[in-house]
Amino acid sequence: MLLATVSLNTCAQRSDSVVINFLKDLYIPITKENHSKLLKSGKEKFIDLFSEVRKAKHHIHLEYFNFRNDSIANALFDLLSIKASEGVEVRILFDAFGNWSNDRPLKKKQLDSIRQNGIEIYKFDPFKFPYINHAFHRDHRKIAIIDGKTGYLGGMNIADYYIKGLPKIGAWRDMHIRIEGNAVKYIQDIFLKTWNKVTKQDINGKIYYPDIDEKTDDFNEKIAIVDRAPNETPEELRRTYARSIRAAQKSIQIVNPYFVPTHSIREALKEAIDRGVKVEIMISSKSDIPFTPEASFYLVHKLMERGAKIYLFNGGFHHSKTMMIDSLFCTVGSANLNSRSLRYDYETNAFIFDKRTTKELSDIFEADKNSSTLLTPQRWKQRSKWKKVVGWFANIFTPFI
């Protein structure tokens, strides 16, 4: 009888309450008095970020997987040089592997020039012998903090193809979010902890955590910043994704570019489908990484057979990492639903318990269906045997994708 009562009480809870309680059990703060703004394209993200950088009075902190040596990055470095000359502290972290894998990496000469302009810029985990040790645990975050009051996170690095697209895959669809309010403190914590570890400095103090004294009625969102740091918080992000899916009672909408999820997330999705939750997943028809589309198609085909609706986005490359649950809460961040992100890399996502933001993301999802193809058994049969074999084979290596 006691077990039955507990089960009924759990079922009666809304999905957002279940996940909020789960996060509290993980000692992840649920901050109140926040306001977020979705930045739905590269153009929106860079216009907004540049505007906030221009207004910076004390510090600018940037932590990105990579900065592509192109027009957007160079314009940003020029602006940061101006801010540094005004006495604003400018600190930048970028991942060594992310830079190496970039088709237009930052070179030593350019880094020297940036530093001469008063900007502190460091590589995360530079390559050293034995080089294989540095293939894992990359810093895949894309975060920014301005004066401790405004924070950014999401899926976009600093590169002009977020606006212009790329020749082989077309337009680049992505998502970032600007946050103001109490949640910014935890984005700042993430940056400063990594910065101090990389540089051996001790940057801290009240000046980096100012009081947010300009709140209006719009500051009414609950936000949890869920970070993944190897050896520190290795499972929190993966477990929060899985718990959110298991808590869903009506609907799950997922957009993710490299959809080869870990076992716990696959099982959570299967269970959600089996209990009647409407599961919709959107992946791209094209990808910037070989084999990944075939691995994704192989997995989503299995979920389609179970009852999920699978949409193949044809309007370019959809690089967004979003999930919406029951029209109640959502997540935006840098984490891909694959083993690379959820088992190895440093990642940061915001879980936003707000109907307005969740609806805005769901509306985008619905609009993107117009540029997508619904995967059906007939369309799956039309795929070549070779691609199906590649998909099956690629799944063997999903822990490394």
C-alpha cells in the first residue's frame, strides 16, 4: 500500500517539479528572478553579444571551443582591444583541439597581437606529449559573461558561417541564449574555475559577482545551470537529460545535430514512447562530420519503429541543442546527445523552467517542420543498403563520436 501511494504521488507531480526536485537532490541550485532571451540565429547572437561587449564597464569573459580566424572573430577581437584600452578586463579561453580542428585556426602571430592589445587569451589543454592524452575531455562550452550581470550560452562558436553558412551544407541553424539575473553567477563560477585552473591565477571577489539591482517584472524565470566537468560533475548533465525524459507526461521535442545518445537516454526515450508520450526528434539531413548522419539515422529509425516522430531537417545544418518537455520547461546549451559530450567533454546547459521560453522553442520546432521530411518506413526502405550498413557500423563507435 505504501509503495502504491508513493507511485501515485510521483505520477501526480508535474514533470517540471520532478526535475526541479531531482536537481535539488544533486545540489544544483534552481535560481529565481531571471530573464532569458533566445537568440535564434548567428546574426541575432552576434548583434546581441557585440552590443553587450560595447557596454562592458569592468570585465568580459569568453570561453569557447574555437574562434575561427574570419571576419566575425576579427571584428570581435578589434572591439575587445578597444574595451581593453578603456581599462576593461578581457579574458578569453579557447580549446586547443577545437582550434586545431578548425579550418581557419588562430595562429601564434595573431595570438601575440591580441595579447599586445591588453587581452589575456589562453588555450585550454595545449597539446603535449603524449598527444593521445589530449584527445579526450575537450572544453566544448560556448559561454560569455559581461560584468557579471549578463551571461550567454548555447551551441555557437565564434565564426562567420553561423551567418553565411557553408558551401557543402548550406545555412547553419543554431541557438544561443542570453541570461540576466541570479543564474549568471553560476556561469561566472564555471568560467573562473576553469580560468584559474588553466592560468594558475586566482581571479575572484565581489566585483565579479555584482548585485543584480535592475530587475523588472520580466525577471520571473527559474533557471538551473547544469555543467559537466570530468572528474567533478561527470554525470549530472547526462542524468538530468534522462530524468527530464522520464518525467515527461505529454510531449518531448528534441533538436540535436549528432544524435547518438548514451544508453540511459535511449532507454528513457523508449520508455516515454511506450507509456504514450508524444516524442518528436529533429536531426539534420546533412552533417559537418562524416558517418554521424548514418549513425543518427540508424538510431532514429529504431525509435520511429517504436512510435516516435522523426523529422529530417533539410534547410541546412541544424546545429541547435534544445529539448522541450510538456510545454513546461526546456534546455538550451552546448551538449550534443552523444557520448563525446555526455561522457568526455566540458559542457554547459541551462534548464529553463518557464512556459514562455519553452513555447518559443516549440514554435520554432513547429516552423522547422516545414523545412523537414518526416521519416517513414517507406523512406527508410529507400535508403541504400550501404548507408544502412554504415549506420550500423558507425554505432559500434558511438562512444567516440
